[in-house]
Amino acid sequence: MCGRFVFYSPAEAVTRLFGVEFEQEFQPRYNIAPTQVAPVLRRDDAGSRRLNLLRWGLVPFWAKDRAIGNRMINARAETVAAKPAFRQAYRRRRCLVLADGFYEWQRKDAGKVPWYIHSTAGGPFAMAGLWERWRPEGEESLETFTILTREADPWMTAIHHRMPVIVDGDTASRWLDPATGEQALNSVCEGPTGVELEATQVSRQVNNPGNEGPELIQPVGN
DNA sequence: CCAGACGTTGTT
DNA sequence: GTCTGG
DNA sequence: CCAGACGTTGTT
DNA sequence: GTCTGG
């Protein structure tokens, strides 16, 4: 799945690769955890790409309590179209979550081992997501997102059997386009990951969401 | 009808 | 808001 | 995802 | 064991 990720690419690279400018400042992050904000790429009503900071953990519009978002950090691509918490966002509010990589924990007898999974060529990529706007009474409205997951690529299954849906180029545009139908969305989720990935084992420092810094993605021995 | 859930992962 | 279970 | 709390009364 | 918060 995808329960922690990394985004440190500079604004220039984001503009070059995704054709969008940051609207709020975002410092490089090596340990983005649920409930924290991250840059999310959406299309506005005019069709232009926009990049804003949203909170991770989708809070459905009907929620009474934002804590429900703690359990909505991922949506299974196989079932997302039918789930009450995601169905409307899936039809009308798709987004891209930008990342330089993500973490997966491999279960071993000795405990869990964290791996950092990133582009072999280097550079950021986009994960398919959904976003939602929650308007609690008497409080400021809150925008949140979730990341879609799918079966992991075969090379990855020794580490973990789920991974985020990663989209690239035209596939990413199709995901964002509000006119894209459900069948085409399904093929986006089932299609090949357009980015070649590799995994490096990292230190357990990443386990604690309070830890932060480039040392978290440094390879460790084994 | 009302009450209560609305999710994923992984493990047994 | 909408569905499931009782 | 992992880490850390998980409770009440009453007092400072 | 299960939930909340980061």
C-alpha cells in the first residue's frame, strides 16, 4: 500500500514535468505521514492544472468527525467505484499526488523492515488520488485526499503485495480529466506503471513519523 | 422502520 | 448522503 | 504506515 | 486489541 511517502523535488522540476506552479510554499519532506499536508495536483473548473496543499486522509463530505480520515488514507482501485466513502470523489474529484518515492514495510520474522521505493531514473512521479472537501458546521472547510492502491508489480511482491497506482503522461491527464468514463479509469488503474521503480532498504528511523530529513532515504546494508 | 457504518492492510 | 443489518 | 494511548476525579 | 494522531 502506501502509508508514508517522500516529496523533495524543487519547484522548477515540478513545473517542467507536470506543467504546474506551487501556490503555497512546501519544504522538502522525507516522511510525509497521514494527517499531514502534501502537494496535490488538480484541474480547476477552467481545466487548468493547480497545485495545492491538502491533508492526507480523505474525510467524506458527510462525515461528522474528521477522525474518519485516519482510516481513509488509501482506496483500493478494484473497489473504489462502489464504496460510499469514495464513490463521488472517484467520479468527480480525481487528483495526482506528487512524490519522489514511498515507503513499504516488509514483514520478517525479526520484525518489519522499511524500504524506500523510487524511480530508477530519478525524479518525481504522480500517484492517482481522490480529493474531497469537508464543511463542518461553524468550522473552516477542510480539503483532504486519498491514494489509490493496486496489486504490486511482480518484482516488488517480496517486499509487499500492494502499491500505489502510478500514472504517467497521457495516462495522468486521463485520470485528471473529469470527462473520463469509468471503463477508461479502470484501465488507467490496471495499466502498466509508466515509471520504472527500484527499492532500497532504509533505516528504521522512518518508523517514527516525527523523524524527518534526507538521511531517511539513505540505503542501509544487507 | 431506525441504527450504525462508511476503510485498508494483513493475519488466522 | 447512502447502504446494510436488524 | 507506525507510535502511543487507552480513565476519572479533583487539585494546582 | 483498537483507536487516534502524526
